[in-house]
Amino acid sequence: MKSENNLTPVIYVDMDGVLAVWEQGVSEESTHENGHFRHKEYEKTAMELTKKLISAGYKVCILSAVYNDDHSTDDKIWWLNRGGLGDVMHTFVPYGRDKYAYVNSNKNELLVVIDDYSKNLKAWADHGYLAVKFMNGFNNLPKLTVAENGNVHMTLDSWTGYSIDRRMTVDTMYT
């Protein structure tokens, strides 16, 4: 597979909030529990898109953050195996680190990431890679914050690049 500029696309797909349904309101503390990821639901359209990309001959890699503990990596590998993606190359990045720093590239490749977190996407794009935001139903909602003086502020997500939405059909995402 080649892109318009004759580069071979390498597509990196995030797990949390993309392949796995994002759980709104879950405490960060509970995400550290042994086995937490094993119980996550699959995001149907993202899973189908990933499998379609693989079937079409694209080089696909899972790129996901993990906690520095004795079970998070194993939980995610178990989850990928159960979902039929166990044979897909995967790179696990220490939680809090920039994902783009953990990928290898050569001049003949077009690196693409599908992620739900704007900070990751911006860092990816700032390094000349193609970033696509996966709208999972939670990451594009307005965020309300209350200032010390009691004023409520609403901010919208600042991502203005490419995006796909979980409500799209797989064929629409693919094109």
C-alpha cells in the first residue's frame, strides 16, 4: 500500500478510548487495579476499522500507554488476544510519556496515529506525522471548570485536524 506521495502508511491505533470504550467517570485510581483493562468493552467500529485496515494490507500497530506496574501490559495483551488483535505488532509506552517518541520511522513511511487524546495528537502532528482524532462520544464534549471566584468557564476541545467519529460506518471511516 502506498499513499499519494508514494510513502508506505504505518497506522498506529490507540487502545484506551479508541479500541476500548472510554469509561466516563471512572477514577484514575481504579484504572491501576489488576485486571481493570481485561473488563473493558470493545469499541465496535474502531475494532472493525482496524481489522479492515489489516485485511487491506496496511501495516497497523497498536500504540498504547501503560502504567509501570506488574500487570498493565499483560492485561492489555490479554485484551488484544481476546479481541482478535493479538498478532498485531504493539508498542506500549510508559504512562505520561509522548507516544511519538516510541515509534520508528524511515523516509519511505507515512506515520499515522488514530488517538482520542488531543495532547497526543498535537505532539504527533508537531513532529510531521499525520494525526486522526477518534471521537468517542466523551472527548469532544464541552468541559466546565469553576474558577476560585465562582465563575464557570466552558472550553471546547481544541483539535482542528482530521477526525473520525465512532458513529460513522466503518466504510466511511476507511475512505
